[in-house]
Amino acid sequence: MEQEKTINHLGQVVYQESVEFYKEKLSVHSKDFLQNSLIPQLYEWSNAYKAAVELTK
């Protein structure tokens, strides 16, 4: 998979997997785990955060 270029909270360029990639990987976890354990540890700019939020809707 091709990684996406993103600007993080420090203004630095980072490369990360797509939201769809993270949705596939995170779908094995419960909504409760995503909401209460994982999401609070992630930055809002990250695709992992965006995927976790989508999975909890």
C-alpha cells in the first residue's frame, strides 16, 4: 500500500497508512475499547484516529 503524506501537530511531514487500512486493522476491537482506550491516545490528524472514530459511529 502506498502511504499518505500528512502534516502532524508539530508541523512535520509524516507518512502513514490510509484510513481504510486502519479501519480493517482496528475492526477486530470493540467499540468500547476504541472509544475509551485507543482514541484518547491518538492525535486527531492521524488516520488511525479517523478510522477509530468512524468505527465507533
